[in-house]
Amino acid sequence: MSTLDLGLIGNSSVGALINEHGEIVWACLPRFDGDAVFCSLLRERKSETDFGFFAVDLVDLARSEQEYLANTAILVTRLYDRHGGGIELTDFAPRFRQYGRVFCPMSLVRTIKRLSGNPRICIRIRPAYGYGADRPSVTYGSHHIRYVAPSFVFRVTTDASITAILEETPFFLEHAVTLLLGSDETVQASVVEVGRHFLEETAAYWHEWVRFLNIPFEWQEAVIRAAITLKLNTYEDTGAIVAAMTTSIPEAPNSGRTWDYRYCWLRDAYFVVNALNRLGATRTMERHVRYILNIAAGTQQGRLQPVYRISGVSMIEELEIDSLPGYRGMGPVRIGNQASCQIQHDVYGSAILAATHVFFDKRLVRSGDETLFHQLERLGERALEFHDQPDAGIWERRGSAQIHTFSSVMCWAACDRLARIAVRLGLLARAEYWRNCADKIHRVVCERAWHARRNSFVATFDGDALDASLLLLHEVGFLTADDPRFIGTVSAVGNELRRGDFIFRYVEKDDFGVPANAFIVCTFWYIHALSALGRAAEARELFEKLLACRNRHGLLAEHIDPRTREQWGNFVQTYSMVGLINSAIRLSIRWDQAF
């Protein structure tokens, strides 16, 4: 049965998910939002005719173990048979500096090494195309196999027996073999040497990258793994950041809530940029700001969609496909996302908040200037225009539009940050203009979203329901932590949306019924709010419980069952990993207090 107890490898160009037995169950080519070449996560391997996976099957398999090489995105799987034989799989995607730039090709590397005994293995490379609809055609040479489909062409170059791979003949592993999956290009050197070079350089790259992270004293391994994971979800070529690697992992069993998250939500990306910037990984922020500005420059009057393709293209048609049955047979499987057609006014705040760092962070080679500020003002005008207009909201309700408090607060944040940037640049007239705009929106939100009887802000203007995004009122600076209205709001959310150790995003019935599982990041938001209110012991206890819900590799999906603590929803979810980083930073003791 499929689970989300998976490891993620990648290099910011491609990514792959690998199960405990070393099977690549999910990988899209030629990039994150490409065709699902390996897709057994959404169609389990049950018979000899199944396809859509890359496996190294050990005959008479008895047990397995799996771990990352410390501080890298290199995954090691060890398989042992019943007779004392053992093999070791090492999987990674090459990423390192070469010729003055980052080398991160559309490539996966897999090495297989004998550990003990006389292990017998079968290499099964069975890609799919058309999201599991069919198998590509195959050609081969003396040391490579080509897989050709309408949506991709790639080759596997190897020093293993080509016949054994093509015919899937089991053989005794006497020495290590290397498989290079990549573009349809000839490998100019020895496969073994190329694989070894890529491994050494990739390990060195990640070790160096981690060395310069500003991590908290406590929970270091958890934060490092989360930071690497966020980096793997960024697309190097454009600066886009995907919400998750997968599509159609249901939010809860048989819920119908199966969405495609392989795209860049401006809201999610802001939170990722903010978290990585706190850790000192500034390049992601710089590239993402360029991504946003390129999108904004191509829009009509600065109007933004909530989500874009990683190329920046706006059209993401949502389709249901029948070629894959879904995770554990739970469909429908969707490609594309209808959210691209929705109106979500918080995107203007997300875009401007992401760009604000550029004006204040002295580590950057190129700081924000007046030209960039005026580009952002176009987005600010839209925030001012739409702050009190209905939209689908942060939770992307499909059946109705209301004036959502979080969207309005993010419109306030857009104007507030523009005022601060203008002061920084010495543009005092623009600073006064944007401060007046922010103050206006602040008054409107306080008048229409405050519910005196509940002693809390509510999810929509003139409404009475709560949602977890209200926990962010202090995070974005709308209220101070000691504001009685923030204290009351946190109390109300904890009383009404908490189920066991988890906070639900909302509890009312929506287009698909009553939510069954908790949205993981909401509990992190609650932890942040508790910390801001000085309830550190309570926050730490809840944080430790949430850490215990991660899979064996320290990774989190989107949702969690509050009873069984099983993870559900698309994986790996950047929102969840951001929440982990931010909580650890807030709750950890300082380095100078540790000794």
C-alpha cells in the first residue's frame, strides 16, 4: 500500500520521491510540472504488467533501511535478503557549481553497490507518458537505453548489462553499477567516473550550502532538513517555488479533495522566501522577486493570479484524468489547477512582502531602488482597489465569494510595506500616501471583521465564523502581540478550531463537506501565536508533538489525521516545512544561552 513515508531527492530542476524499498514512485520530466514519468505513487505496482516506476528489486527481500547522507539531498537505501545478502542504493540529482554557475541538469543518478553476501537483483525501468496512459518507445545502444514519448525523451546510460535491464533478467550483483538518467545526450566519460564525480561534487555543494545557514541552536537537524527540502522545491531557471512535488494526494480518504500543487502560488512562495531569508539563504529570494516582477510586467494593470506555472505562464487548465486511479485508488487525479482562474486579493500583499527584503537586506549585492519601488506601486494600487471586495480567500473556496479578512489584511500589508520602503528611499510624499492607504484599510478591517460578542476577529467581513489565517494578524504586523484583540482571537481559534493537538483551517462545511483532517501549517501558526503571547512552554510542547508526526526523513505533507496522525495531502508541502523552520527559530534558546 502506498504511503507518504518517502524520501525526496532533487536539484531545483527535477525532483523524485523514493519509497522505503528504493522504488522511484514519482518524478516528472523535464521539470516539476511536466509529465509524470514515474507515477506508481498514484497507481501501485501490483502485477508484472504495471509500469510507471524505476525499481531495483532484491530477490528474497527481507528488510530495508533508508537515510539521507547528513546535510545533503542524497538518499541511501539498504536492502537485505533472507540469505545474508545486502545492497546499497544511492540516489541523488546532481547540483554543484561549475564554470561559474550552478550545474543542475534534468538528471537523476542511481548507484547500486553490493554490501554483503551474494545478492541477486532485477533492475526495472518502466517509465510512462501521458500521466500513466502508455509506455514510451525504447531504443538502445551498447551502454544506453533511450525512452521516447511525445512529452519527453531521455536516456539511461549505465555500465550494467543493457540486456538485463531491457529484459528485466535477475542477476547477481558482483560489483557496483551506475545508472545516469538524463537528457538524450552521449555521456563523454566513463559512467562510473561521471557518477562518482557528480556524487562528490553534489555532496560538497550541500555541505557548503548548509554551512552558511543561520540555524537555531535547538532542533538543528529538523531545520536543516526542512531548509534543504524548501530549496529542492525552488525552480532554479525562473525563481518559481512549487507548493509541492505531487498532484492528487487526497487531503483525507475518499474526500475528493485532490489537487495539483506542482505550481507556484505567490502566497506560499512568500512564506518560503521569508523562511529561507531568516536562515540566510538569500539567493532564492532574489530569484523569486525577479519571477514576480516578470509576471507583474506582463499583466494588465498589475492584476495578479494566485498561482502560475513555474515558467510564469498564467494558463493552468484543470483536468481530471482516468489513466491513473489515484493514491490508494482514491481519485480523481487532476492535472492543472482551477485556482489560477480564481480571484484572491491577498496575492498583492504576498508579492510585495516577498520583495520588501530587497530594500532592507544589506547582504544583497543589488538592493531595491526607486525603479523597483514604482513597479511594486502598481501592485499596491490593486491592493487598495480590492481590499474590501469579495474573493475566494486563502482557502480557495470554489462555491462562493466573500470579503475575506485575511485577504484584506494582506492588502493592508502591501500598502504598509510600500510606505516603509518609501521612507527607506527618502520618497516622503509617497510614504505619506501609502501610510494613509494602509491606515484606511486598517480601519475598515477593524470595523467590519471584529466580532465583539466573540471577542475575536472573524474570517469574513460582517460574518461570525473563524478560520486559522486569523492567527497571522500579528505575524504580518497588523496587530501587536499585546493587543487584546489578538489575544482574544488566538483564544477563540484555539477553542473552536483545535482538535486534539491540531488546528483545523476551518470547521464549517464547504463544497466537499466538513473537513476531516487538519491543515498542518495551521498548527504551526498557532504555535507562533502562543510564542508571541509569551506562552512558550505550551508552544514548545505542541511543537515537539508536531515534530513527532514527520515521516522517517523529517518531511511533512499538507494534512494530518488528528486521530491516527497519518499524513495526507500533497507531498512534500512547502507550507508545512516553512512552519517547522519558523517555529524552531521562535522557540529555540539562543546560542549564547546554550553554554
